[in-house]
Amino acid sequence: MLALTDRQQQLVSAIQEGLPLLPRPYLAIGERMGWSEAEVIAGLQQLQQQGIIRRMGLIVRHHELGYRANAMVVWNIPDPLIVDTAQRLTQFDFISLCYQRRRCLPHWPFNLYCMIHGQARQQVLAQIDHMVQQCQLTHLPREVLFSQRRFKQRGAYYNFNPSPHLPAPSPTGGPRAH
């Protein structure tokens, strides 16, 4: 794991909400930070060379584009097969997210998660069926969890300087009583 310098943390903090929609966004970011445009660009290039930033893109609010059939497919994959299975599943363009999590036995046996966004429920179910057939996963337990309501959608947010005025999260991840 690489530790970010204070300047790198400042730069990541400045860009994580997105780039300003201006002809020279790096100039605007630099002005906010007290940096030159060239320093911002060089800093981003360094973060990319270090593998900290893979790419920069935009976050599309898919629901507003008519993609309202969003499903998380959860799988119970034997541990020795998880990497190979995940690599095969991520080859499908309609998979937007794929990751492994620990099982919570005995109630939740699933350890691989894939997100699919579609305009219609039947379209998503057809994509899942195609994926299952192509990857020969018919024998593995899975569940399809369609979203019912979106409460929040955004990219990841990294807080390098947590506020000392906020309570620490509870060990269970829920809010802590005061």
C-alpha cells in the first residue's frame, strides 16, 4: 500500500467531487489549491504512474437515462474458483462492478457480487442467463437482487482528515448512540 503525501492527498481531495465543466479544469483546480495548472497535471500524472489513479471518467446517473432495472447478482462460488470465475464474468460489457466479499454463514453463503444495469427487467434477466450459460455456471447457487429505490449514488469518497467532532463508527458499522 502506498502512502500519499500531503500534496497528493490535497490533489485527490480536490478532484474527487469531479472536474469543473470549464475549458481549463486543471487551471481552476490549481487556483483553488494555490497550485499552477502544470502542477495539477503533473501531480495527476504522478498518481497515475504510481497506480493510484487508473483513469478519470464521469459518473452517469443511469436512472435518469432510463436504466431502471439494476440488479446485483450474488454467487456462491467455491473459493478455489473465485478468481477464474470473476475474470470470466468481468469480460461481459454489461457487468459494471464485480467483487468478492466474505460469506456470512450460515445465513448468507454468497461471496461474489456483480452489478448489471439495464432498461428493462427482462433484458437484465436475459443477460444473466447468457452469462450463466457462457460461463457454465448453471450448477452454482446465485440470487438476483433488483434495486427497488435509490437513496444515494456517487463515486467513492476519501476523507484524509476525518473531523474530530464526528463520532467514530460503531464496530458493527451502524450509527453509534450518543
